[in-house]
Amino acid sequence: MIHRHGGNHRGDVKQAYREIWEFLAKDEFVVLDTETTGLDSPEMVSVAVIDRRGNTMLNERVRPSKPIEPGASEITGIRDADVADAPRFPEIYAAFRASVEGKRVVIYNSSYDMKVIRNTCAQYDLATPQFEPWCAMMWFARIFGEWDNRRASYRWQRLSAAAQFYGVTQVDAHDALGDTLTTLAVVDAALEQARRTIAPAAMDPLFPL
């Protein structure tokens, strides 16, 4: 059973839609996703970046400096043998940096992916590219509204839950490129809802201003 956060959830939803509209509706952004070696000092084994219109800017598998954890392989389907001939991260670093440097970057679970990026760059003494991350997962938690009493915050939801909520098709789950495309579809659906929410001429009665 989903427990909403009392009477505050409606206000949180309205504010969340205002924020996504202000942050993403008018400016260009890119969407990033990584697949990794696991939870222990994770490194990239795959990375994808797409632009605002869904065009692929980067889609590479990466040979990490450490073995892929079995649990990670079970989720992504990527094993050590699958990346044995892939480039090391320094070989794709210039392309990766060019795809995100100075940009607004949408990520589903940005805290984890940022950790992956920092760890991978540090492994090769490379500077972490500077960009502005925006976490679609934390934003959607406010929309979904499942309250976690222990943490006193909204519970994070999987990308599949966000896709289902907005009625979009999930593309190749746990594939970096597929997850960027699904995240973009969720963002586009959320922006359409935001437009209906905040535009007086197309007001959604569920979310009056």
C-alpha cells in the first residue's frame, strides 16, 4: 500500500512540476546513463549520452580496471568477457567529456552515476568533467509520493515505475542507451504534464495553481 505524505503531497507535486518546467522546458539538456562494475568503488562498463531529441552522442562499452561483480552482471548482462576488447576509459574520455562538459545533464539516480564518473576518472588521474546534473529519480519520487517515515522523505522509485506512471515504453532496461531513451521519454511526458499544470489556458483540474 502506498502512503502519501498527508496533505503536503499535492503542494509538492505542483512545485515539482513548476521546477521541471523551469529547469528543462526552455533550455537544452542531455541525458546520461552508465552501467557499472557493481557497488564497490564502481567503474563504468558502459556509458551513453543522448541529446534533447534522442540523438545518440555517445554509446560505448568500457573495459574497467577491475572485475565486474557477479551481482552487477546479473542485472546488466555485461560480463568481463563482453568488455575484454572494449576501449579503456582514457580512450573515450575526450568524447565523454565533450558530450557533457558545461551542460545540463539529466540522470536517473544522479548520486550513483556521479560516483561512478568520479571513480572512473580518478582511476586514470583524469579530471571529472564539469556539468550540472539533474536527478530525475529524486524528482519523480516527489510526484509518485510514497512516503518513507524512517527517512522522512519520499521513497525513490525505479525507472520502470516512472515509465509505467507516465505510460511510456521502457527501452532495453539496464542497457545504458536504453535507459537514457526511457529517461528522456519520462521527462518528455512529465514536461507535457507540467505544461498542462502551469499553463492557464490548459489547466489540469487536479493541480490548480
